[in-house]
Amino acid sequence: MTEIIDGNAVASEIRDGLTDAIETLADAGRRPGLATVLMGDDPASQTYVNMKQRDCEEVGIDGTHAEIDGDAPASELYDAIEDLNDDPSVHGYIVQEPVPDHIDYREVLRRIDPAKDADAFHPENVGRLVAGQPRFKPCTPHGIQKLLEAYDVETEGADVTIIGRSNIVGKPMANLLMQKADGGNATVTVCHSRTEDLEEKTRSADIVIAASGVTELVDASMLAEDAVVIDVGISRVDADNEKGYELVGDVDFESAKSKAGAITPVPGGVGPMTRAMLLHNTVNAASAQQG
Ligand code: GUN
């Protein structure tokens, strides 16, 4: 029987585990604070930041949100970042991606105080991760590690194929999985748009992590029997329903399910874990900044 990996359930356990730490910090007069910054009006991003704010409320983190007009100059975003760096009630924050075309996201990241970088995207935090000394772990890859752990999927000695080389998922995922640490010690192959014979790389994997943004790229024919399949994709595809769209992953779920040993659904797999690990990083940031 193929196991359906329940990201909502694991994320809920993680949130429960955080509430004690949050109460302890609040008792000491330091309620953790997370800010989200959204520039522009990308509807998917709006939904994500709303969900992140709702999560904050649920666990007792002070959530604040700043919206910046998509046509505003970069200086307006930089000013907001400076304010957040200086605000002692904000322990962690994120600038939601994607940003408008005229904004250089790398410059945005460089301006974030690394101690408040709840996404772990600042170059200092990327370097620390690669060096095996992470301050924070990036939320999506960390969430995937937690999912694998929750379902007793051994990474040590496993062959893992990652599809996608983004800074948000593919690269940090590869780094975490190859670390000499719990949830690591895997042999990692990172595939991307120029990879030749992708199917050969996925068929030889014990674990396939699909994070390319190409809808339904992975099907049963690309998998080894009983492979563990983690679907990071979450594309909005036009649909004839109330919302006008449906969410589609990078994996053809019905096809892959017929061969996989375990598989994440979309939605309800990786997404809730990303959000839970953002709360985790915020609590860690608040603890570290305790004066
Ligand atoms: N856009 C999609 N995923 C993420 C994320 O994890 N963090 C930020 N800041 N933007 C995103």
C-alpha cells in the first residue's frame, strides 16, 4: 500500500511543539514576532502570506504584515527592511518571492539582518548552511527533512534525486541531505532543465524530490518501485471551479501513487511544512535575540 504523507498532520505536531517555547518566551516578556513583506499583488503570494499570518495567530506569535505597491521604487522596500531590522519586536521576517521585475532580490536579501532572516536566504546564512553550521535552516527543505523523519524514511545511504536547482529549494535541499548530520548522509543528484536523461536519474533514486515548477513532470514510469516521492510543486492551473484555478504539483499523483512507497499530495504535503518551519525559525530567532 502506498503511504500518503500527511503534511498537515506533521505540521500540526510541529506547531503544538512550538507553543511551549512561545509561552516561555512570552512569560519573559518576549513574545516572538514575525513580519511578512509583500511587494506587488501576486494573488498566490497574497494567499501564502495570509496563511503565514494566520499560523502566527494560532501559535501565539505576533504577526505583522507590510504591503508595498508593485510600482514603488526599490528604496521603499529597502526602507521597510531597515525599519524591520531596527524594530526589536520583530525577531524574524521574510520578503515574499517573487518580487517585481525592477527589484533585485539578491540585493534585498543582502539588506536583511541575518539574525532576523527567517527564510535563511541571506548569503551569510546560505554560507553557514553549506559549511554545516546553520543558524536557521531554509523552511521548505527543512520541512521535507521533518516529513521524511516523521515517516521513518532513512536518508543515510539513500540515493536522492532532486529535480530543480533553485536557491529556495533545490540547492539548500541538496546541502541538507548531504550533511554529516541527522536527516543527511544521503547521496544526492541534482537535476535541472539541462539534465540529460532525467528519467535515468529518477529511476535509480530511493527518494525523488520534485521542485522544478513543471506541472506533472514525474509519473510512474520515472520511478523505482516503492520510491518515496516528495512533490514541492504548487502551480495554479485554470480550472472550471469556484476559485477559477486548481493547485497542481510537479508529480502526476495518480500515476506516481501506483508505484511509489510513499508520496506527498498537493496541496497538503510540503506546503504546510514550509509554513511550520517558518514559525520554528521565528521562535529560534526570538530565543537567540533574548537580551
Ligand atoms: N516564495 C515561495 N516560497 C517562498 C519562501 O519560502 N519564502 C519567500 N520569502 N518567498 C517564497
